[in-house]
Amino acid sequence: MKIIVSIFLIIFSTALYAQNNRGLVFNKDLKVLPGNWGGTIVFTDVTKNNAQVTLQPVLVITEQADSLGLYFKYTETAGNEKTDTNYIRIYDKEDKLSIDGEMYDIVFTARKGPRLTVIGEKQGFDNNKVADLRQTLIFGQANLNILKEVRYMENEFYFIRSRAIFTKK
């Protein structure tokens, strides 16, 4: 009887540990990001025959009540000044990452020194096709990388839709 109880307790404790294996990443981990940033964004422009476009935006990140506001200011290839706003939040108890209102399931996290990696996935649409979407955030005190990847249902592998690399000023 003791053996059965011991086995049950081991299985139960292992199951509890396995359910919370995302590395304990919280919204408070984003608090290192507010400030002024500079860098580049490279993205695939589907309206221009999938041409690669490079922008050099100025990014200002501000702390909001429950998220971070990301304010991008850049010059388009046509020469027009443009400003975009996005919001990022990690839902602490739900293993969710919200990027501009789109909810992603957090599927992987890793900490290496001061750097944190968070990967979120969801199913959605890209270029009017059903697709798996993946957002990867890699950040620390002075660096911020945002990678958006897409995989269409008929494809086996993800491709990079956009890549942003910033350093704090």
C-alpha cells in the first residue's frame, strides 16, 4: 500500500510541475523596456511582390497601467513620415502574451543572464490565408529583438515575416 501511495504522490507532483513549465515569465519582466530605442525593422511586403523592406524607426516604450506602449516613428520608402502604436502585455496567470490585442499562447521561455526569451504562438491569418503565427521576444536591459514568423497550413516550416532589432539609447 505504501508503494502505491508513494507512486501516486510522485506522479501527482510530476504532473503539477509539468503543467507550469514555461519558465515563470511575468508582465513585470517587461519593466526593463521603457525608454528610447533605435534600430532596424526588416519585413516582407506582400503588396510589393514579397520584397524585403528595411526601416530605421525610433521607438519609444512607455509604461501603461497594465501593459507597455510601443510608439514607432519612421519614414516609409515613399518618404512619408509615419507613426505606429502597439501594446505588449504578459498575462501572468494565463500563460498568454498579448501583442497589440492579439493573444498568443506562451509556448517557451528561457532566461540566460539578463536576457529573457518569450515565444508565443497562435493560429490566425496572414495574407488572407490560415496560418500558424509565432512571435518571439528576446530582450534585456539594452537589447530588444522581435521576430514574427508565419507557417501556412500547406508548409512544413515557418518563414520570417518581420524582424526588429533595437538597442537602448
